[in-house]
Amino acid sequence: MKIIYKDGTVAECPQEEELHVIRHTAAHIMAQAIKHLFPEADFAYGPATQNGFYYDVDLGDRKLSQEDLEAIEKEMKKIVKQNLPVKSFILNREDSKKLMAERGEKFKLEHMDDLANETEFSFFQQGDYIDMCLGPHLTYTKALKAFKVTQQSGAYWKNDSSRQMLTRINGVAFRNADELAEWEKQQQEARERDHRKIGREMQLFMTDDLVGRGLPMFLPNGAIIWEELQNYIVQKERRLGYQHVMTPCVGSVELYKTSGHWEHYKDNMFPAMELENEAYVLRPMNCPHHMRIYASRPRSYRNLPLRIGEIAHDFRFESSGTLKGIERARHFCQNDAHLFCTPEQIKDEVAKVCDLIFDAYKDFGITDYRCVLSLRDPADKKKYHDDDAMWETAENALRQVLTELDIHFTEEIGEAAFYGPKLDVNVKPAVGAEYTLSTCQLDFCLPAKFDLRYIDSDGTEKCPVVIHRAILGSLDRFMAYLIEETKGRFPLWLAPLQVKVLPVSEKTLDYAREIYNSLANAGIRVQLDESNEKIGYKIRLAQQEDRVPYMLIIGAKEAEAGCISVRTRAGEDLGAMSLADFTAKVLEEIRSKAK
């Protein structure tokens, strides 16, 4: 595959760069198509991404429809078919600005001003379209073999919420039609697994615009799963010496000014509420409350480590374009805890946190994950607490602990919390990009800000270290992950409905009721289908919509023999067995949390 560089050089494309070059060229061709269809369009950024490409465009007051996206893709195909040559050229600053001014490219002109030290700029052109770009690109438009315009969303210019909202048009591009077909197959699989779709089908949760965007409500079935997850992790933590607390969902602005969240996190918080000359906010996290609990009484080194846990309701103002069911919402519940310890206890406490994370993953069958040491970007003084010595101490301490624990990890700059480095455990779901489920953060910053103290063995006052950690992350996101991994076919202990009793006809209804009552009294989540539907329909409904682990078929033969006929949602016929044996089997599966 030939590519052209900004200096006009043409060469074979390195294999590892092929997709990037293809997608970068696709972004330019899409921009040309947009300009043909919407001459008033003004272009901002248009990069290739890990999964495709996009272009941010100012279209004035125009809102694009699905038909518009289809028209853009159709126009792209015309441009590709024309097989336009892609050319590059370089201009000095003055001529570059003149060219962009003549073409009305206000965003490009502003971008040039941001690059004040640059004396020249490179451009790429195909046909009537010219774009300021570093390249490289394909040499002809016909070399773009397989692409698709996928969606639109909103994006602020320079990712700054105080700036203009633009239209972001996304697409994907691949080496050939087979790769595109494979991607489309994966997208279909993603739609089938989408936790929002399954959540509707299983009546797990809902959203309502009158309640507010990003504020999901858990329905009875979903609340059961949520409560089971809460009970699971709380019981594990209590066995490990965690003390659970309950703290309010609001806090004073002064609390968050003290913690530093007001300075570093204000844009992600809901606006302050002014009441009786005091200002309050919905809390975005729980550490300030837990800091005050620690500070409420004198502490000795003998009291440490102190492990404070909470299943806490938090609120963050996520932009509407990022909201996604219960995976990313404006209200969520964190499986949060803060471990107050001495410097000498850091290694043991981090080790115990990691053991708990990996133990939970084993219980849920999570095997596809990787560990990331998230560090600050030293050049970003706005995002991170400005204390170089503190950061060096904290990052080195966490790096050393992870190394000594023989935990394989990679390092990523710019992903730390504003107050300290963290271990992120990122899972790779069945479909889609990886994301973080669990975290373990080392913090020398907040304990100092809140002036926390303990009396050490030598009688002197010292400041504790705090480890912030979340094992299941937020219960909401963890539940979304499980829905998509299992397609709603939860293990028995988590399933909102564990057994469904299906009488074949009214003649066996009385016996079916006896079975239902016996299972319900044993604490099993059971439902009796008393409808007049045929048994085949009842079975399909239980398998496909309710996704019930066990179905009990009750016909005349079973009623006469005083037994039950057992089927699984996978279609396996377990045959006849006594109700007592089935009850014992189910209770043991629930107790052992069998996968």
C-alpha cells in the first residue's frame, strides 16, 4: 500500500501503520463529502482513532438526520470512485494563514495561533478539498476500500465546555470488505448484548426524561441483582475487617474546597445549592466524608489500619453524549472504601486489596483483564495537585509495592486521580473497548489537607496514608458488565427469577401451586405461570425473555407420580426428580454461588 508524506515522498506503508493511514484518509474524504453536501460546513479536528475516525464540524443551526449520514457515505463513495490523487504541499506561516482565511477555515486559523512556534504548515489535497494536516495519507482516493459512516454526536471545540458545540461525525474504515463485514458482525453482537436492550427485555431498570437524563431507576428484577451484589461484597469486606458506614449524599462546598475537589473536579459536579447562607453540592465521591469520620476522634497506631467501607450514592454531571444506561450515569453507587494506615502498612494493605479484587474476579469468572499503574502528567498543573515531591513519593511507593507483589502492570501517564497515583484494573468485555472496573489509589495528599493525625509508637503525631479502593467499582457499572457478558443469563444466585413453574394445563395447576409454595418457603425466587398458553410458548418465554435458570414442567405424569420434570434455560432436560432433591440442588448452587 503506497502512502504520501507531507514532503511529497511516496513509499510503502509500514504494516503497523496501515489502519491509521486508511482511517486518516477516510476522515479527509468524509470532510470533502460533507463540504459538497453542506457548503457552509466549517471543519475543526478530524483524526483517526483506535477504532475508526471522526470529524468535528460546525454546521450552524443544521441538525443532521440519519438520511444525512447516509448521503455523506454515498458522496464519499463517489469521491472514492473518482480515484482522485492525494497531493501534499508545505507553506510558510503567512501563506498558510492566507490560504485558510480564503477558505473560511476559522478553526484551522485558531489552531495555527495555538502553534505559535511553527514557521510552516503542511497540507493535503484531493480534488477540491484541502486540509491542514501532518499526514501521511493514501496516494489515491480509490485506495480506500471499505468504510462506513456510523453515527453523530456533540463535541465541544478543543474539548472545552465553555466553547462552541460542534457536530462530531464518526465512521469506520478497514483494509478490505471482509474486515468491514467482520466489524459489522461484531456490531450486531454488541447490539444483542447491549445492557440497555437486555435491561428493557428483563425489566431490570428504566430511565425517564421527566425524572432526568442519566438517572436510572432499578425495577424489582434489577433491584434484586443490585442487592445480591451489595450483599456479596459487603460480606466479603466485613470478614476482612472493614467497618461499614452511611454518609449523606450532599456535602458543603467548604468540604470540597478543603479536599481539593472543588478546584480540580468542579466541572464534573452538580451546581451548588444555596440554602440559609450555606452552599451544598451533591457529592461526586465519598473520600471527604470518610476523612471527617477519621478525624472525629483521636487515633493511635494501634487503631491502624482502619478500613472504612460504604456502598455510597454519588452524583456526577456527565455530559449527555457520554450517558449509557447504567454503565455511565449521573447517579451511581460505589463499592467504596478508604484504608487509613501507616507508611509501613502500605504494602500489606495494597496486597490485601489486590487479593480481594482477584478473588472477586474468580467468583464472577472474569479472566480477561489487565493492570495499569496510572500516573499524573507532570506538565498538567490544572488537573493535578501541585506537589512534585508528594507525587514522586506516592508513585514510587505504589510502583514498588506492585513490583514486589509480582503484579504485572503497564504504566500510563495522565490517568491518575488528582490527588495520587492508582492501580486500575481494566476489563475487556465481550464487545467494545476495555474500561476500568476496579481501582486501588495511594494518597498522601488528602490526609494532609484534612490534617489527619495518629499517635505513633514513639509518642509523636504523624499523618496517615490513605488507600482509596473500589472492588466492584460502581455496582451499576459492574451490573452492566455482567449483563453484557452473560447476555442476561445470570448464574443462579444472581438471577432475579431462579425457577419458573410451568403447569401443562389447568388440571395440574393445584399441584403446581404446591410446588410453588414449597420453593418460595425455602427462600427460592420462584414464579408460577398460570396463563392459558401452550406449554411450548411458556418454555420459550421463560428461556428467551425471562432467562430463567430452571423451568419445572408439571404435567399429568408428574402430578400422578408426585415429582417434577426439570429443564434448564440452555434446553437441557434433566428429567424427573423429587421436589426435595431439586430444592436441595438449587439451595446448594445458590450457597456456593456456582457459575
